[in-house]
Amino acid sequence: MSKPYPPEDLPEATIESIIAHIKDYQANHGSLIKVIGSETEHSVRLHPVGVSVFPTLFPQKLFDEAVELQRIYDELYSKVAEDVQWLQEVTSPLRDKESLIDALWTVYEEVQKRRGDGSAQFPVQNVSGGVFRSDYMLHWQDDDVDEDEANNNNNNNNNNKNREGENDGLHWMNKVTLKQVEFNSYSCAGGVHANKVADMHRFLVRRHVYHDFPLGEDDMNLQSTRENPIRQDSLPKNKTIDKIAYMLAAALTEYRSSSSSSSSSSSSSSSYRQPTAVLMVVQPHNFNTTDERPIEYALWNWEDGGSPIPTYRVEWQDVLQYTTLTETGQLLFHPEEAHGKSIEIGVVYHRAGYEPKEYSGDHGIETRIRLELSRAIKFPSVLGHITTTKKVQQALAAPGGVLERWLTPESAHKIRQTFVKLYPLDDGTPAGAKGVELATNNVSAVDYILKPSLEGGGHNLYGDDIPDFLNTIPRSEWSAYVLMERICSPPGVFNVLMSSEGIVAGDVVSELGIFGTCLWRSVPNEGGRRPTCEMIKNKVGGWSFKTKDAFVDEMSVVKGFGYFDTPCLVDQ
């Protein structure tokens, strides 16, 4: 049997030494999260972010494939965000079932109404931005077993009997493909933490903290089969903080240089403090500010052009109190620190506004309307927000060539290779009827996950829990959910994971997220053409890599379901 990676028989002193380095690195580099409920007037307690002790093996080819696909996904979701008719057809039927979807469409409709009533001049901002993230897992299919047997190894199914004795290196490496878990277009988190953990693992390599862990002779096709896979060139660099900051800065430059902004700046009163700024809208009592603040700091420390990018934070419930909207669409921010002066906002970066309770009253709706009515460039617009729903993901994955509505056949083909089966749950279509059949059968449901259209982790249902759950809710509410085929992760991938709760070692499952940062300009539907957009900037914005115990269903580090990690890239 080949020697596993990392070795399971490492001396305890070696593990303790590596962990000591990790604890010190995290403490000194802000790889931390606030302890909920610990904040006082003068202090706050923090605990380290959950991390992997070793980088986890991942195929170089599939990592490169995910990076290559991101620009196509950015283009796709940017164009979908401009296609109001299609978005309405897909998501409007959920308005009476999903309060958040109803709130977002209410915001959109009210914005159109106020722009058209003639009482005020709210010019349309035709530039939008996105900080997106496409999440993938490795799908394993052994040619020697049939599909049903392979699904018994599914990481999301707590039946992992076939893993015993299979932790023998990279036996799975040539049997995996890349499959998309979900696409996130709103308030994408994790980029800062991922950046810091990648830097940490790369530092540990430079520091020679990792000893020589040779793989077995049969593990992979390296020039030297005794070579340690943890090398500087096998751990990809990750500059997510700088890349997100870059796109926000680029959007602010676009805003400043636009003709409308130029004319308003020349006529603005001396009470405006210039230059224009970025406004990050955040949630109150946020325990995860360490995933937000570094982006703000990067903008204030911005050296490109010789000037910092002014960046401010405002909590969701305070937006109406601290902002005003002029008749020409300027969004003015009035923080107490400005001493009576107003700051013109050129970019709104949303890190709040994704929970139904934030729109439970008129205050939340009016908050989003004000931001949406403004001339500021939104990351993203309310339509861009709607694209993050699982219903949109399911509709895009449906057979029938819908992707060609926005993409070339070549790009559409590349995207489709990452899809798993996704079904609606309704009786009005053949696909919906099939979804209902699969979800209500205890045998077939084992191979699927039930997802609410809007979820932030911790709300999915798995396997034979699905039929029982559906029996507890009215059938009229089933269409608010999407049925997704489970991804069967490769068995025998081993690692050691650590968090404030302790240290665990065993089989693991990883999720690769590729960030995309983009800026686009809408192109109206003239001459019967469908509304679309032209990309101003479209860049890969770094990545996140999260790992969890193979027997855990959910994946969310900040909610305790996973650990930030770094892929150790190896040839298949």
C-alpha cells in the first residue's frame, strides 16, 4: 500500500510544533473571529479561524480549469442580471413563498416607479459591479463500481464504509471531475480569511515547518516519487484582498470619470468633501468583521494613483439616518466623523441585506430603494442580487440550450461540464414532476440535497430527511426548494484540522471557491435586441478553499462547519 499524505504516523511532537507555529501566525496576522456576545465597551474576545494543519491535495488541472471558467461565469451572471424578463419568469413565481425574493422585486419595481413619476431626476446608473464566487467540489466516479455503489461513498451521506483502508495517497486523482456546488453573486464572504490562510501555509513552507513527507511510489507521476508535495510552487498565491479592493477602486474611478459625475462635481457645493468614496453596507453586531475590514484598509492604503480610496462603513439599519439622496441621484453620506460635511458615495459594496428579516418592515425596503435609486455603482444591483438564488442556478442548468441566450456555444459547453442534475419541485413541468418523484422516494432521495432558493449555509436537507421534511410543509411551498444531485467526493483524502473547539484528524472533503470581480455597462434593448451588457473589467479575484470532516454535511467555517485550507496542487 502506498504511503498516505500527510503521514498518519507523525510523531506527536512534530504535530505540536506545527500547531504552535499556526497559532502564533493566526494571532499575529488577524486570522481571527470575534466571540459572539463577548464585546464590551472596551474589549472583545476573539478565537482563531478554523484551519487545516496541512494543505490538502487537489488536482492542478482542475484548479486551473476552475480559474479559467470564472471569467465565463462572470460574463454569464452579468448578462443574466441585465435580462429582467428572464429573471422575472424564473423567480417571480416564488414571491408568495420567499419573502426575500418578494422584497427584492418590490425594491426593483418601486425604483422604476420613482424614476418614472417625473417628480425627481434619478438618472439610471448603467454601470454595475460584482464580487462573485463560484464554488466547486471534486466528483469521484470509480470505473470499477456502478453509480449506486459510488454514491455510497458520497461525502454528504454518513455511510462511508468503503473508505476504510483506502487512505493510500492519490488513488482517486484520475477519477475526479469538477462540479459546481453553487454560484454566489451577493455579499460573498471568506475572501479575506482565505487570503490569510494561504499566506500562512506558504509561510510555513518557507519556514521549513513541514518536514519531508514523501508520497509512496505509486501515488502520482512526479519526476521524483520521493518528492515532498508541499512546496512553494504547489501552493498557489492568493491575493483576494487586493483584487477585491482593485475592482472597487476601478468602479470608483469609473464613477468619477463619468460625464454625470464630472458635471455634478463641478457644481457641487463646498459642503461636499471630495473625493468621492466607497461605502460598505454591513450588518450590526457582526462577529466576522475580520473578513471585511482588511478590504477597507487596503483601499485606504491604496497607492495606485498616489491617493487613498476613501472607504466608510455604515450598518444596514443606519443607512437612512446617515445618507441622503439628491434630486440628481447623488448619494451623500453624513458620518459623525465628517463634522457636518457630506461625502459623495460613488460605490456601494453590499455586505448586508441578504436576510429576510432585514426587509421585514418598510425601513428595510426603503433602505435598499435609496441605495438602488442612487447614481452610485452598486456591488451588485438588486437584479444582480436576485441572480444568486438557487432557482436561477437550477434554471441555468436545465437542458435545452438556455445558456446560449447569453454565451457562445463554446463557452456554454464549458460551463455545462460543471453542472450536476438540478430539479425544480413543481407539478407544472416534466422536470418538476421528476424532481417531486425523486424527492418523495426514500430510496432515490438518498442521492440528493434539498436546498431553499436563498440560503446561507445550515438550511439544507440531505438524503432520507428530504421526504420527511416535505411531508411537514404544504405542497404549495415545495416550489421554493431546489433538488440537487449530491456530489460524490473522493474517498481517502486525509488531513488534520484545528479550531478553537479542538483538533480532528481523518478523511476530509474540500470545496474550492473561485472569486470573480467584474464591472460592466448595460446595453439597452434597442431594435428588438435583448438587453445585455459589455464587460468593462473582468478578472479572477483569488480563491477560497475550505475543508471539512467527511462525515459533516454543511460547509461554513464561520458557522463551525469547516476549516479554511490551501490546495496543494499536484498532477493527475
